[in-house]
Amino acid sequence: MEDNINLIQQISGIYNELKKFSEITVLNTCILSGCGILIREDDKTIEKIYRHSDSKLHELFDNAIPIQCIYKKAKPIFLTPTDEYVNFGIYMWDVSSFNKIVKVEAQCYAILSMLKLAEKYKESQPYLSQLLIYYSSLFYEFLVSFMRDETGLFIDVKNKTKNSDEKISIKPNKSNYKLSDQLLVYLSLLYLNKMYNDEIYKKYAKDLDIERYSAELNSILNFISDSIETALSLPSRQLSQFIDILYECSKLDIQSEHAEMYKEYIALLSDEIINRIKASGEVEKGENNFEPVTFYTNIRCANALIEGYFITKIDKFLDSANKIIKYISSFYNENLSLYMRDYDNKISISIRDIAEIFKLFNYQYLINKDSEPLNRLTKIYYNVVKISGIMQNDVLITEEIENLFENMKVSTKPPVFLKSFRINAKNTTQIKASKYVNNQYSLYSSYIFLNLIEPSD
């Protein structure tokens, strides 16, 4: 009993660290980095929010760089100003490293993460909360204005503008749209619309024409409803993501008439994942593609089936998730504190993979109150994640957010989740983190960590 209490206290400490680091990652990426297309300087709403900002957070507000989208990739080191690159804030990242592709998924998880923090700061830091809401609205406006194909569907784009004096020039990065991206935009707008029901945010909503949000939600939902048959043939990774997003929608949507629809769609798609599970517990890639998925896609599928169980209470979804988990668990290496197949001498593990693992462990404990998943989470966190360097400059993190900026001033690198790390199974001291941040991975992972549910006895 005492051991279990100590374990839960340890997990609570880990969750607190992950949530705090995720919080700082989101603020660094979306507010301070400048890693996107800058907003015009005469935005009166931003000026108004800055003017009323909390003096304790003057470092953040004084160095905020308003952007309207988030680039795919960057090297997270602070910019040294040159004749070519002007430093708009002392925490701005190295502009020369920006990969100017804008992914729908990264844009949406930027919105979702900022909204999650806006809820957290509503009472303690109201003007920061309002700033995050407004930024989220501008990110959504960019999606609507610049990230659509000729049929109105949301697609990835690339900024082709050569300098800030030019009119914004956006070109499609790929012509094909992703069905899951359409649903992700719906989830983002659902959350944004819900937040604007609160009086403290409405005073900044006049210029954004938020009254149209309801119509846009209905339009996207109608498209999704017409596309469910298509969703059944998605690759397993996208299919599991589709279930996960629907599950998030079901938790946010205040319209009761949608509840049964989400439940029906999730049950239908979860059945399709079950059809793809081999006798071994491994998942196949697609409807007619019998090749195995990547290792961590198995974990995503298990998470999706557990979410299917949560919303439908259908036992076979949980049973099938456990079948996948049994397969996954056979590859757990006690010495490495990692999942690694026998033939994997060197592997690369992304922060997104780590987030999926921790999410699975969290779900397992919530369902079974089994301490084993929490024991593994603890080992992976302390023996691998913490020493890998994937949480860049985590030593700077402080409990009080306003104290963080003094620490950042004397650093050359912001605290942020890097893309991945590589590990050598034969020499575990050779763990090397990547030098770049993938904002899609980083913001997605931050959103998962911010939503982890604290364990209890």
C-alpha cells in the first residue's frame, strides 16, 4: 500500500514536470519564437491586451512576437541579430533555420494547446489568457484564409513570401487533403467557439466575426458525416487519429444531439481497427494492406480502441486494445527501459511516440488501477527521456512562470520539446537528441501532456 502511494506521488511529480514543460513549450513556440508569418503591427486588439498586461509578465508581453501561423520546423536557438535578420524580441528563434511549410495539424495543435493554457490562466493570468484566445482566433483565420484548396478543404501550404514588405504569397505544399485534418480543424473551432461563450473573451471578438463560427462548424461536420465511409478505408495510423479526434470532440461539444453521432462513428471506426488486428496482436496497415504498421502506430491504435471503449462501453474494444498491448509489451526491454524489437540495434524515438506511450500508460492505470504501467512510465521518464535531451534546457523550468524569463535571458536555447532522440541498443550511453523542433510533434505532445489525468489511489 505504501509503495503504491509513493509511486502515485512520483507519477504526480512527473506529470507536473511534463505539464509545466509543455506550458513553456507552447508559450515559447507560439508567443515568443517568431516561427511563423508575423501579424501586422497595427493590430489594435493586441495593443489593447498588451496595455493591460500583468506587470509580473512584462518580459513575456514585451518580447511577444505576434504570428498567425506556425512553421513546420526550426532550430530552437535564440537569434543573434544581423543586418539581414532583425530581432523582434530577445527570445526570437534563429530565423535562418525556419522551414516555412505550414501544416494543418501543427496549426490546429497550436490552437488547441493555446486554448488549453487560456483555460488554465483564466483566473491567475487573465490578460495572458485573453492573448492566447486572440492568437488562437488569428491562427484559425489563417487556416480559413490561406490553407484551403479550390474545393474549400484544408491543406498544408508553404510561405513563398520573400520578405516582410511583400504581400503574403502562399502556395499549396501538396494537392491532396487529409480527412483527419478536416476533423482536426472542426475540433479546434469547436474549442474556440466554446471559449468565446465566456464574457471575458467576448470584448475582443467583435473584429473577428465569431458569429459565423457556428455555420462553419456545421459545414465541416456535414462534410465529415458524408465522409465516414471513406474514413473506414484510411490507413491505420490515420484511422486511429480520426477516432482520437472524434473522442476529443465528444468531450467538448455542448450540443447533446451530437453525442450519439460521435458514439456511432467511433464504434464504426473502432470495429474497422479490430478487423485489422492479427492473431499476434499486431495491427495491419490498411483495409487491404496486410503489412504491419510501424511499432508506435500499434500504440496509437490501442489508445484509439480504449477511447472507443470509454465512449461506448463496448467491451470488445477494450479486449482488442489489450490484445495489442500484450503484443507491444512483449518488446519491453527492462535494461533499456524502452520498447525495442530484437532486430532494432539503433532506433529513433520521437516526442510524439513518447506522448503516445505515456497516454497509454495513463489509460491503463485509469482502467485497471494496475501499478505496472506507472512503473514503466517512471523508468522511461527518468532513465531515457530526462537524459536524452529531448526536453531541451529543462533545467531552466521554474514553478512560477514569471521567474522563467530571468533564467532564459542567460541561455542560448529555449526550453522546448525537440523532435526525437536516437539510441543505440548496444551502447545505451549513446543517446542523442535532434537539434531541431518539429512543431507538429512538439505541440501535439504538449497537448497530450497537458491533458494527462492525475492518478489516484
